[in-house]
Amino acid sequence: MLQNKYDSSVRILPGDNDVSRMTPLKQGRVDLCACGIASYYGAEGVMMFADRDWGPQPLRVITTSTASFGSLPGGRGRPGRGNTR
């Protein structure tokens, strides 16, 4: 449906941990990442992203869960531009 109606497709790339899930995003190979708490760590450049090669990353929160738990899909963004790429 996404391909036919919106000319867009979704491909799921599995990852073993936060770094492996965010690597395609960092490399510009994907526009979005359902990366959970890693989006905060990557944006701040802390924890496993406290490295010159990793942080801070220009990430933007696109949606959040309204429950007491959930993931935060993130996308690469440029400050002040309102887009994810």
C-alpha cells in the first residue's frame, strides 16, 4: 500500500544493539530509525555514543509513545530546517 499510494517503501533492518540499529542512520543509508533510548544518547553523545565518531548526532524525535514505556523513532535532521534529511 505505501508503495502504490505514496510511492514510498519500508524496509526493516534488524540490529543486535543500539549502535548497530543507529549505524545506517549515521551513515545516511536510511532516513528513520526506531531506536528507543539510543536516540537520546546519540543526540547527547553520551553512554555508548560518547565518542568523537558518534556523538552528538543531529537527531530529531518524530513520534513518542503515550504509555509509560516505548521507543522513540528518530531521524537525522539539520537544526532549523524542519526536515529529517
